[in-house]
Amino acid sequence: MPNNINNWQYKDVVSFLKENGFTLNHIRGSHYYYVGTVNKIMRHVSVPYHGTALKPRTMKSIIEQSGIQKEIWFGKGKRK
């Protein structure tokens, strides 16, 4: 997995979300919607699939939607 906000691919994001308990809910066009529970709160995450690296702003949005801390996304922390 990438160590910072740059160069995340769709497959990296999906792999990370699945490792953290998210599951595919539905697909609409080129966006895949995942659901999962973080800190007893149900979260919905939209992940675009365009075949290129996700833009940093898109990654920030995905991180915010997931509710998982940035440190965990970038491998510098552990999820409780």
C-alpha cells in the first residue's frame, strides 16, 4: 500500500477497506459503494473506478467517509 496520500489505486483502497471490515454494498456506474462499521458507527464509502491513480483530494474524501484515522491508512498506526 502507498505510504502517503499520492498514488493510491482503486485496488489498494478496496483491499484496505476489506481488511478493515468493509463490504461492497452496490455499484452505480463507475463508483463502488462500500459499507462498514467504525467505532460503532455505520459508514458508507464511495470509491471511483477509473483505472488511474486516485487524486489526493479524492483520497482525502475516502478517508473522511471511512472514519478510519489517516495514520492507519498510511501504515503508521493500528486499528483498535
